Amino acid sequence: MRYFILSDIHANLEALEAVLGAVHRGDYDEVICLGDLVGYGANPNEVIDRIRGLNPAVIIRGNHDKVASGIETAKDFNPIARLAARWTHDHLTPANQAYLADLPRGPQLVDDLIEVCHGTPYDEDAYIFSEEDGLLSLATSRRPLCLFGHTHVPLVLRMGAEGLEMDDLATTGPHTVTIPPNGRYLVNPGSVGQPRDGDPRAAYAMVDTEARSMTLFRQAYALDEAQRKIFSAGLPAVLAQRLGVGR
């Protein structure tokens, strides 16, 4: 099975369309979405409609999806995220609000190889920032490959002979990971719509379960148009500015 992995689109239609345009339908069998379809960007309804049209095999909710749909408050959000969430909630169609509210929580088991979550396998809203976070996530994951989002930073962690190991992703080209039979991997494909690793290009990934491999990709998109829409919508200007620096 070949899975097309999307995470943290955050209502950035230009980034999503560029990624979808870079991948041919024959290159994958199913789509997996790791949450946060909305928040920050200016096209929440269009992004949701596009994802619904892809009919993902597995899709889970993110924290922005919960707040924008009204099933949770924005009390834990910073002021900028809170303003964006309120704007998103006010602009979503009733049907799309209901769709976000009904998204399942993670973690979810996909098959014998893959588990997916938005934050961590033990808490859907927790972040993986430290070695302790990574070790706890690997210890609580139930499959050899656990895919997560939330931080917007591509990351490959694995259990090595001497503890937690991390791949060097400081390259411009695709990065491929092969999961050995006894391997334990924790991988963030990065964010489609709001990367935060200093590379403004959209991030996505592909998993081939037969080959037991995962490849992380980057794709340039019409960044200036996404920024223009944010300004025009009256969303906080910093949300447009940070797209340009990938932070």
C-alpha cells in the first residue's frame, strides 16, 4: 500500500494545491491526513472541501480543528492563534464546521506498520520537543512507524542501539527512511501550509508499506498569493509574514 501523507495544512489552499499538483494519482493508493486542516490561513472552506474530495483512508483532528469547529475553546492558544481561530470559526460553513467536529481523535492504527496521531500517541495535543517527549512517544506507540504532526517541523526519530537517534534532514532534496523489521520510528512529515523549520516550501510525505519506506518531500508554491489572501481577509499580518521565512 502506498500512502500520501498530509499534515497541518492550516487553510493554505495555495500550498495544498501545489502539493496535490506535484503528486500523480497513480503514485499512491490512499491519503492519510494528520490534522489541522484549518487555522492561520484564509481558505478554510476550500481546503476542507479539497480534502473531503480526496476521501482520506485515515484522517484525524488537530487542535485548531477542534477550536475552529467549536468543540473546544481557544484558552490554550496564544493571542494570534486565538484571533485566527475565531475568524475561521466565523467563516466556516455549517457543513464544514460539522465535518471538523466529527473528525476522530488520534492516535489511530492504520495497518500493521503505521499508527498516526496529531501530537503524540499518549496525548493528541502534546508536542514532541524534547528527547523525553520522543522516548515517551516511542514507548507508547503501537506500530513500527508512528506518524505525527503538530510542531510543523519535519523530524525522523528512531530507537538505536544507544538510545534515541535523529536523522539529519538538512538537505534540499527528498529524504527516504527505511524501517527495518525490528525498527521503531517516529516521523513528522512537516507542515503543508505553515512550515516552521526555516524552509517556506510546503512539506508532505509518501509511505510504501511493502517496501517499508517513507520519503519526505518539499514543494514550492504561490507563497505571495497565500500571503495576499491573509492580508485581504484581515487576519493578523504576522501570519502572512511568517510564511515567507518558514517560521
